[in-house]
Amino acid sequence: SCVVPGVYALVAAGATMCGVTRLSVTLAVILFELTGSLEHVLPFSLGILIAKWTADAVEPRSIYDLLTDMNAYPYLDAKARPIFTTELRDITHPPNRNRFVDITSSPLVPAKQLRSKLEYAHMAGELDGGLPILRDGILVGLIPAPDLEYALDRLESEDGALCLMSTQERWQGPGSGVSGRPETDAPAEGERFMTDDPPQLQRPSATDPTDFTPPMDLVFECFVKLGLRYICVLKEGRYAGLVHKKTFVRYCREVHENEK
């Protein structure tokens, strides 16, 4: 018989897979390897091409792109760059006290206060981000939120616990006086210090501080090519805010929708 049902089944499978994933050459090669016959390459290729043209006419994006948008994954496509007419300052929100750690008065910060800042970041959907560390409004470092959460979870109790949030202070114990209290041989009642296995603090050189007015094209390149999760923004040398990749992705989607 000249009719081979298996060939029709493979053509249909390739066409269906192409319509969902928008793969073309890859599927043709896979089907050829499955059959090992050059006679079937032409029907495979024709079925895949027709399926791709039809699918592109109905919906230009594949199922993976649609799932990425539906689940709000922070993915930026380097091939689909929007046309920007704004600057970084247009999406930089003013500093919120719940989004940074202030060590102006003391490098020791209560653990409960750090936990509340982590919960605030979690509610904003940015638990994979970081908390900038400021002294007199100047960025002196940044602590990744996952590292801080790990360090806080290691505490037996957060009541009265203090966390050292500076890498430049030489902390030798409660009697060193770095907390602004009189030097004593023992901590105050109910106070404990998280000094064993502290969270990793990053200095400003590792946090990629950016000026307040760069073009959005440069910000896009930083997130896509450097793989950054957040950018600390400075204005005249002082901390002006933090832009998370998720915030930038939402802005790019809004720009893309406006272009339509």
C-alpha cells in the first residue's frame, strides 16, 4: 500500500508541535532523525511551514511567551526592544524607609526591624531583591534579601537581637562601643548579637550604582546583557531609589501595549 499511516501521524505531530512552540527547522530535523528517510523530509517540512504560517497569523507569540506574560515572569526579550522616550528617573520611586536600612546612628539594627522590611519586600513581590544600606543618605552597601532571610532564620529568637550591618566596623563584642552605648563587659539584658556567620554585605562597587538620568536603552542593556536583578540609583551622589527588574519588566510591557 502506498499509504503509510505513520507518516501522516508524524506530519500531524510536527504541525501541532510547531503551532504551539513555533519551532520549524528543529522539528524538521527531529522528524527526519526519527524516520531516517529522506523521502519524508518534504512532507514534514511542508506541514511544519503551513502550521507556522497559520499560527503566526492567529497569534504571533508562542505558548512559552504567553505563559511568561501570564505568570509575570521577569523575562526581557533582547530581540523585542521597545522604543523608549523616557529616562530612569521616570520609574524610580522616592526612597521608602521600609525599603532600605539606615545605619546613620548605629551599625546595629534590631532583627525585628529587618524582618519587617523583608515582609514588606515579600508583599511587593521582590523577595529576591535587596535592601540598600545607607549612612547619612549615602549608599554604603547592599544586602541581598535571601541572605538576610537566611541569617535571620538562624536566630533562636529575634526579640532583642541586634544585627551588625556594616563591613567596615571592627566589631569585637558588646563592649566595643560601636552601638553608641557605654562600653560594658556584657550586653544589656535581653540583647543578643548576630555576629556568627553574618549575611553577605555588598559594597557600593558591587551594587552597580547608576546615575539618575541615563536613557532607558542603557537600563535595558544592563538588565538583558549583565543579568542584573536590581539597580541602585544615585542622584548627585546620594541614594535616590532602587529599580527592581520586575518593575522594569512591567514598564516595558506597558510601553509595548501603548505601541500597539
